Amino acid sequence: MKISGHTSVVVAEKLLSEAKFSNLTQSAVVMISQRLCLGIILTGFITNQALAAEPKQSVVPISSVLATNYNKTQIHVTPVHSLVPKLSTKRANFKQETTTQDSVYLADWVLDSGDNQQMPFAIVDKKAAKVYVFDALGQLTGAAPALLGLAVGDDSIPNIGNMALASIKPEQRTTPAGRFVVALGKNIHNKEVLWIDYDAAISLHRVVTSSPKERRLQRLESQNLLERRISYGCINVPVNFYDQVVSPAFTGTNGVVYVLPDTRSIQEVFGSYSEPPRVYRRQIYLSQAAMPDRVKLS
């Protein structure tokens, strides 16, 4: 093929132009690459210098952090209710008072079962000849020796409340055992007493000293428990104990008095922890207006 001179010149110029463009492109690429490398090197150098200028901090393992802060941090979790019922046994507080096993057993049962129905209560321990008074929450408010019925026994004879004192035989002079709903009231001498069994004329009151030969004050102080069996059935306590403990405890409210038995078992009398209590529910109301005069047993 023949190529004219003019055509040859054009082709030559085109090839030369493409060669020059290729060389320029290669030079530009090389120059850009060099500048990028230099920028990366400079950036790394500056970063290292900045890190070197900062104070060094020790790295603490996560296990150490948990061990250090476990007891200082409250952890909130969703409560899971156990299928096992919570055992919550209430106990009476006798504080520092000397007591008997029977009194503790009964007081604990009263609190744990709620038998006192949120009322103040008292326990008369006949075998120990002692009275314990508690508030509605089972806190002991006072304790004192007591004089009790002359005869050993747990029941009052029928109609004893209407009998003349002279006609009550020594073996009939018992302090009945059981659970009694009680209230403060007046006796036939207009003296305040805590009525325990109104029908049987049984009450808890200040010690009677009208008969010096009975030596009731001395009997209260005696350590011989047999000497504290002297009354017709009522419960005699020291005057100060009645005024400072008994009367305030039952003022303005009903209460419960538990009289421990002489001969029967606690379970038989109260049904404690075995069956619903077998109680003597002769209800005494705060209003004494409707009450007829009763013979005063002492």
C-alpha cells in the first residue's frame, strides 16, 4: 500500500502526540503516588508523637473490675417468686424476764397464730403463780407474782358467781383455765378490776389486804409457790403492777387473758398447733352498764 507524503506526516505527528501524552500520564501517576506515600508516612509520624506525649494508662482486666466493684454496685434483677412458702414464725418477746417453758410456748403460739386478734393479752401461769402482760405485738410490758385460787383445778363449779363466799368450799376455790376475752370494769365496791369470767365472778385485781391473817402481801413475796394459793379464784397482783401495767394495757380496749392449766395439757385447753383453740368466749364488753352486781370473789 502506498502512503502519500502528506499522510505519512499526519500519521507520524499522531504517533508522536500519543507517545508524549503517555509519558506525561506516567509522570503524573508517579508524582501522585509519591505524594500519597509521603502523606501516609507523615500522618503515622504525627500520630506516634501524639501518643507518646499522652500519659500511659494501665489496662485492667475485666475480671479485676468485677472483683473490685462487685460489693459496691447494686445489681437490679427481676425477682423470682419461690414455689416454697416462706416460713415466718412470730415470737413473743419476754425481754429479760424469767419465765417457764409453758408460758413461752403459749405466748409464741398466740403471736404466730394471731389468736389474740391484735389485742393486748396476758398469760397467767398457775404453776409458776405469775402473770405476764403483753401488748398487741407480743412485747412484754410487765410481769409480777400472783395469788391464785386455793384449790388445784381448771374449772369453776356451776353457778359459783351467785354463791355467797362462806358457802364456797375450799376444794371449789379454783382459778379456771382457758382463753378469756376481757375488759376493765367495776366490782360491787366500785373498784376497777379486769373481768376474766364475769359469770363466775373471776377477775384480776389489786391484792386484797382486808384480812391481815391471810398475809397476802407476804405471800406475794414468798418463793414458796404453795403459799400463793389463797384466793377464792380471783387473781391478785401487786398494786403497783396493776396500776402501772395491767390498767394501762387494757384501758380503752378489750384484751385476752390466757390462764394456763393446773392438770390438763396446754393442747387440750387451747388446741394450740393441733386444732382450732377450744376457748371460753364469755365476751366482756367495755360497757358495764348492763351488768348486774356480782358477788366479789377475792
